[in-house]
Amino acid sequence: AQSVTQLGSHVSVSEGALVLLRCNYSSSVPPYLFWYVQYPNQGLQLLLKYTTGATLVKGINGFEAEFKKSETSFHLTKPSAHMSDAAEYFCAVSGLDDKIIFGKGTRLHILP
Amino acid sequence: DVKVTQSSRYLVKRTGEKVFLECVQDMDHENMFWYRQDPGLGLRLIYFSYDVKMKEKGDIPEGYSVSREKKERFSLILESASTNQTSMYLCASSLFNYGYTFGSGTRLTVV
């Protein structure tokens, strides 16, 4: 069985500040891990994914995430927030069956 | 780019109507999925399919059925729409464990 916990349903950061969105997962098999972003009234867009290999994964729009097996974490970061980053972010996990389990999401607010 | 197209962005239907939500993908993906998204509940899997004519129940299949007669098309059917099925419905397709590509979603209101 797999599950995902996203810490904080809302996160606010100032423009130019570090973005850190936290995600912890549970998986009985080696996990595939994903971060998705959703802008208002749109579907979800894949930001980045971890399958195997390098544990630091770079994605689109300057985001990256690090897979830490010992901490069962896959936190999303961006060095400098931009107003256009305001959106909802979903962490997700899947196993061998390609059924993705999503976290409940974190809404990121960017303060001017 | 892979495209997943959902036939309607907004739908308003009456209680008891049979509702069809259509989803088409153009990249020959084997796997297709239907989710519903509700505030505070995140995304919940309704049905999925790994191949033509094949379907599997997800976490919340009650009140729904699906059809996959062709590889590129995966339809979600609400047999008798109810107000508690008012939601955002998201279709996705994938190659195994490469991540999903989502459609833009259909916001369904049942009155």
C-alpha cells in the first residue's frame, strides 16, 4: 500500500524567496515519485519525476526535488519564487502498477 | 506533445440523467485513468484501464462505469447523475511509470 502526506495545505512565500514544499511518502515497493502543478481551472502538469538513479531531480520552471529514502521524503524546492509560481502542487507516488496516489495538495501563495 | 482531450470543460446536468464524459489521447498510451477532484479531498481514482476492453475499479467506482472500445478513447459514464457527483473530473493517460498526462478537466454540475 502507498500513501502520500503533504505538510501544509497552504504555503506563503515572498517573491524572490526560497520555495519549499514538503512531501513524505509510504510505499511497500521501490517508489516512483512525482510532483505535479495545477493552475486554476486546468488539469495537472508534470513538474518532475523520480524513477531510479540520481536522487536529485530537476524539473521544469526551475523546480527540483530530492529523493531521500532514509527519510521517505521527496520535498520540492525552488531557489527564488516568482509570482507565476502561484498554483496548487501535488506530490504523488506509484508502484509497479502505474496507479498514482496523490497527496491532498499544497496551495502556494506568492507575496509581492 | 502528448495531448489528452476532454470533450467538455463545463457541463450542467439534471439529477437522474445519464452523463457521458469523453476522453481521447493521441500518443498511443496503454494506460488511461479517470479521477475526480474535490476541495480538501484531493484526487480520487474512479476507474482505470491498461488496455482496450479492459477496466479496473479504482477507489470510488460506485455510481460510475467506463468504456474503452478503442485504445485512444476512455469514456466515463454516470448512470444516473446525482448532486454528490458534482465535481471536477480529470482524465489522464500514461506509459507505465513515466507519469501521467492530464486533460484540462471537465467541471460537472448536477442540479
